[in-house]
Amino acid sequence: MKILIISWFCTVSASIYAAQKKNVLFISIDDLNDYISPLDNHPGIKTPNFDRLSNRSVTFANAHCAAPACHPSRVAVMTGVHPFRSGIYRNMFRAHGPRWRHESKVLENVVVLSQHFRDHGYWAAGGGKIFHTLQWTPGDSQNDPDVWDEYRGDPLDPISRDWPRPESTEIDQNEGFIGKRPLSNHYFGAAAIEKDDQTYGDHLVVDWAIERMKEKGDRPLFLAVGLFRPHIPFEVSQRWFDLYPIEKVRLPMYLKNDLEDARPHGRIHWHQWVSQNKQWKHLMRGYLASISYVDHQVGRLLDALDSSSLKKNTIVVLWTDHGFHIGEKENWEKFALWDQTTRVPLFIHAPGVSKDGVKTRYPVTLTDLYPTLCELAGLPVPKQCDGKSLVSQLRNPEKRGKSLSLTSFQFQGDSAPSHAVSDRRYRLIQYPDGFEELYDLEKDSHEFHNLSEDLNFSEVKKRLSLGIPTKSAAMVGIPQSSPYNLIRHFR
Ligand SMILES: [Ca+2]
Ligand SMILES: [Ca+2]
């Protein structure tokens, strides 16, 4: 009898232990901004699956990337090290492997998030764009193949084979255009792909992730899924364009002379080209279509999770690498420090922990993800991490605190980085030449009116400036000696 009880006890405690080990579904999306319905910055958007995810998560409605560009933002999330310490503030191309380990001394031996989970008994699987790569640059990838148990396809060319080449849109798009097209190729455009969704792009990455969720492994799963749309080119199947008839497409709020009290972003020629060629609505339509396309892929992941054995025991986190402009402040894409550029969708569901369905304006920096996932999974937080765990916000999203978000970026031609901080209401941007911008997001969500010269706000400015680092790492350069430099030409 005694033996029986002991063996029963051992079996039960082993299964309790296994049940306590939560899986992680880690979804990363490229260039997706706050237009989605739970963040409500574009009336008429069709994103039912983001609503569905929002209803079963805590929605962080005031989350910001660590840097407003793909490469630095992603390195910061995956290492937990903020750009102000690593010196990686901008995109750096032509890498074939984790060249960031050689770009930044601070990152040389850091433990990547997936690696950390693998080191603690997880099966770490990745697919799609997690570290920086592009659809049209085969073999240009900053991924580190050694930080995963498995990676879908070629980890150093993770997405280019999935997408049709954008040249197919050349003829229509260039007809009658004047001036030099931004990127001087066909990547900055919107057009329907004449193929079934099932045969290309993010659909294939999601197919792979669905298979992974169906498998019953003996280790808990850390599954990273990186979706590439709505990154340019805005090319998806016609069915997604059909959701947005061109006559119903709305442009963002726009104020004439808005930039007079702001620092120039250096990309005004993009907007001039768009306006001269009457492309604004067309490109907005392409971006919206691409968002609905990726919303559909998120829905497929949720369906697969819900029909798998992982359903009740999986942490779900979805984040995007930065915000996006479709002509707001005459800017396109990213590479600035306004709320529109840095605010990112962020949803976290943690079984038994998160108060799901609640939205919070608690300020978050994406470097907070690493320690959050560690705490949720019961893993130690590596010393390298700059962020703070969000677990108490997941339990009690309404709780107020004094925290500030921090986004850093070095503008072209500057010799030092700029920084931006947000609290629940205000946003302060400091440039290295001493110029400042301060916005009241509650009264002026489009950041039209720079309040930095208004003495009524000097206390607010003082409080926010405490979040700006007193010392920032110098921007790193490309290490010519790195074995990860890509020397062969793109095909
Ligand atoms: Ca991006
Ligand atoms: Ca303005």
C-alpha cells in the first residue's frame, strides 16, 4: 500500500510538473502599426483576429519598440539589450548570420531568448522573419542558426523563397510615373498577387507552425513565428484588396505645415513622389489589404492552437517590430521617433496569470518581453536584460506606476542618438542638437502640436527627461572582419 501511494504521488507530481511547464507561442509581425481594430487608429479596418486575440490577452496599448527599424528592434527583443547599451540604432544590411555579435561588443556572448528557453529544457523552433531579413535580399539575414533546435527552411535565407518577386507589377506601376521611385525599384508599391494564398508567403510559415503545434513533443515548446506582411511591397491576393474599395479608402489625419514645429525626418521626397504620382490612396489600400492578410494568418495560428493539446497551457505573445507611417507627418515607413513610428501592437496571454480582455496604457518597451517571458516560464532572467518584467501588469493591468518607455534611434547624418520616452499621456523626444518635441497624446493623438516651448509643461518635460539615458553607446559600424559579412551578390 505504502509503495503504491508513493508511486502514485510520484506520477502525480511528475505530471503536475509537466503541466506547469508552459509552452510559448511567440508571434512577431513586420511593420504592422496601430491601425488594427484593438488599437483603433484606422476606422473601417478589418482585423477580426486581432480583436479575438485582444479579447483573450492583455492589450498593451502604449507599447514601443526599442528602435524604429527592423534590425535594431529585433536584436533588442531577442537579446533583451536596449540600443542605448548595444549601439545598434539603425538597419545594417548584407549580413549572413549573427553579425550583430561582432557589430556590438556588448552582444558578443549574449544569450538569445530562444537559446535561453532551449537551455532550460524547451524545444526552441523558429520560422519566418524573427531577426532581420527581407523578401528581396536572399541570404541577407541576421539570424543566428545556433540559437534554435530547429528553424524552418534555411535559417540564413528564411523568407525570400516564399514570396514571388515583385517585378510582376513593374509595367502597371510605372506607367506615367514621374520622378525617381523610392528605393528605385518595385518594392515600394501595392499590387495584387495572382496566386492562391496557400501557395506563397506567410501562409507557408503558418502552415509549418501549425504542424509544430500538432506534434506531441516530450519537451515544452518555444515556437517563434515571424510574419513578413504588411512590410512592403504591399502585395497580397486580390481578395484582401476587395475588402477595401478604393473609393472608400481613407487617408490619415493630416495637418498642413505640421512639420514646422518638428524636426525634419529626411524622407520627405518619398511623400512628394507619392503625392505627385497620386499614389497615396492606392498605397494606403495596399497597406490595409496587407494588414487584413496578416490578420487572417494570425487567425489560422489561433485556430491551430485552440484545436491542439497546447490550448490551455500556452503563453501567447504577439508583437511587431515598430510602427508605420502612411503619409502621417509626410513620412512613409518608419525611421523617426513619433508615437506613430514607435507604437507597436503588443498582446500577452499567460494562462492563469493575465487578466484577459483588458487594455492598458502602461508604458512598455519591447525589451521588457525577455524578462516577462522568463518570469512567466519560471526561468532566471539573464544579467544582460535591460527591461522589466510585465507580470504584475498582466495580473493587474489597471495598476498605475511611474514607468516610462524608451525608444532610441540615430538619424542619418547625426553623430549621436536621439531618444523618445512616453508615460501614459505625454511623449518627449530629445535630439542631439538640443531640439525637443513634447506631445500630449490625450488631447493631440496625432502629435500635431509641439508643446516643448510651453512653460506650462516644464514639469512634465522634466519628469519625462528622467527616462532618457545620461550616457548612450556610440553607434556601431559594420565589422569588415566578421565572417558573417555577405560578400556574394544578390540574385
Ligand atoms: Ca520592420
Ligand atoms: Ca506640428
